Amino acid sequence: MYCNFFICFFEKDMNVPEILLHYVWQNKLFYVNNLTTIDGSNVEVINVGVPNTDAGPDFFNAKIIIDDTLWAGNVEIHSHASDWKKHNHSTDKAYDNVILHVVADADLEIFRTNGTKIPQMVLKFPDEILQNYTQLLSEKNIILCEKKIKQVPEIIINSWKTALLVERLQQKTTAIFDILFQNKNNWDDAFYAILARNFGFGTNSEPFELLAKSLPQNILAKHKNDIMQIEAMLFGQANLLPDKSAENYVIELKKEYKFLSQKYNLKPIDSSLWKLLRLRPDNFPHVRIAQFAALITQSSRLFSKIVEISDINILRKMFVCKPSKFWETHYRFENESPMKYKQLSRQSVDILLINTVVSMLFAYAQKRKNSKMEDVAISILEQLPPEKNAIVEHWRVLGIETANAADTQSLLQLRKHYCDKRKCLHCRIGHKIVAKYTL
């Protein structure tokens, strides 16, 4: 017999979190022998089903035998049987095909909208699972498993890092596809938008993104042979040109911007968006914009060239750009500073390769279903040195070493999307700690 059904789980401790019950069911960590409904019917779980992340039953396409009858359908999980009524399932015809409901607390009989009773079952699993999970969540550290992570075999951590890297690249791909759509499926324009945002290096990513939106690449391309005009448009649109200045360079920029802004009907962004507080001078937005201008001048339609390159040294050279002479002695328009060349540092170039080039190549490969190009994108990460930041250093202190940028990207994904969100039950490391026994 085939129809929809729901399963809720019982356990001796009536305060078992529903998320833990999902975890136990999905990973089949419960005792599988001698399962019965609370009315005494025999139950055999053939297939726990597929997790549902949308509205509706928690698991689809499960297969369960009840008293020698095979049922195929859906599974629902609650901590208490009464949650069925609280969630209005008893009045929702979408749940009428339920055949089995199992909870942590059988505090109520449940019925379909036509009044027929739904059988219920107790899910029993080792007490250690709840104890391990409760202990893990009680930790005060940012990374909850800090005290136990060394117990996890290295092979599990390494395989998890590989999966996390692909997960991170796929998440970035989703965001890139949105930007690509906004740019009418023009990959060069999408690359320009993403590159501009990443030129903000976190602190000024938002204003850099708005700057790029306010100044389309096709306008810049018309003037790519004139660095003064490129700088004039970028600094003018950034709203960073000073009102008064005796510097010939600034006077010329303002003159050029006045003409070009009228020609292209350009409207500058809000200058208050730019942040300088606690930034090192090399990271001031003025310097970054000057570097961005130099990059545009030496290479327009950059992405069309990048897709043909896999050599890390060639890619790095493409991003080595020296701003105009004025910026050798300035960090802002005001106040002259000691002479210093302000081309992008090796570390800054590598960050742009990681966050822009690799992400775009992977997205481009996914769009074209080109697995070889996906491998090239990952290979670039493997050729780049590990990133240096507080998160990576924290993992290093815990004994998780990194050999390259592929490793650090995976650990950033782990921290942001699992540790910070306390999603230990979705993490392979957390899974090994919670379920560290053999049934």
C-alpha cells in the first residue's frame, strides 16, 4: 500500500529537541529492532526518506512496514504529540494521508480531518546521543567542539574540508548568477561588478559596489587609454573629490569629471558611505580607487582573458597595477606623504584571485557544465598560499593546519555556516562527536 505518512518520535526524556530527533531519524541512529507503535503494531523502517527543507512533512519518500504492510510516503517529526494540533495539522487536509506519527512525548492522540486516528510510535536511541549533544551546546567557546575536535580522525576532517570547499563555491555561484542576471547575462559586466565590490576588501565593499553600479563598464571602456579621465570618473562618482584644492592634479580631475558627468548624466554616490576609521593608509578608499583605475586602464574586459588562463603567476601579473604618480606621495587628496609605490600587494592580489577570479571561473564552469574548468578553479586555490586572518589562526591553534587557500576557504565556510550558527548536527565533525559509538 502506498500513501503519505508522518512519523513523530518518542524518547524517555520528554525534552528532547526536535532538531535532535530529526538528526537521529535521518542518520538512523535509533534502535531498529523491536519497534512498535504505542498500540503494539510492529514497525520496520526500510528507508527514512529524504529531508524536506520546505513547508510540509519533514521527510519525503520513506518506506516503512507496519504489521507486514509496506507503506511509502512522508515522515513528520515532533517533540510532543500535541504539537500536531498546535501546528494545525489536524485541520489541514495536506496531512490527511498520514499513517504514523512518532513523538518524544505521547501526550495526545491525534486524528485526521475526517476523524480517523493516526497510530504513533516511540523512537528510542542511546542516551549518549542526547548527553553528547547537550554537552556540546553548553560549551561557551565560539567553536563548540574546541575541547573534543582532536578526537575526530583526520580523514574525516579532510573529507569534510573538501565538501565544504565545494559548498562554498556553489553558494558563491548562486550569488554570481543573480549578479549575472542583473547584468543581462554579460559575464564581463558581472565580473566588473564583483571585482569592484571585492576591491573594497570588506570594509568598503558596499560603496565600491555602488560605485560600479553608478559607472557602467562600457563608459569606462571608452576612456581606458586616458588614466586621468578614468580616475576623474571614479573619484567623481565616489564623491571623494575635494571642494577646494590648489593641486593641479585635483583641479584637472574636477574639470574632467564635470565634463564627463554631464556627458553621461552621471550621479555620484553618497560620500559618507566610505570608511577610513581604523584602516591602514594602504587600505584607504582613495588608494584602492586609484589602483582600480590603473587596473581598468591596463586591461578592460578582464574576464574574457581570465577564462583562458590557469597559470597562477600569469593571473597575478594581470592584477599588478601601479596608480598614477600623484598617489606615490599621497594616501588622500590632502596632505602629502613620504614617497611609496602603491601597487596592490601580493596578499591583496591573492585575495582578489580567491574571491573574484576563482568564484567567477567556478560559476562560469557550472553554467556551461564544464567540469574541467571547475577543476581549474579549485586548482588555482590549491596553488595559492593559505589566507591569514583571525578565523584561520583560531583553527590553527586547535590543531587544524592549512596548506593552501583551498583549506582556508573550507574552514571559513565551516566557521560561518556551521559554528557561528551552532549547526553541529549538520557538521561531520559535530556528527562524529555526538554519535561517537557503534549501535
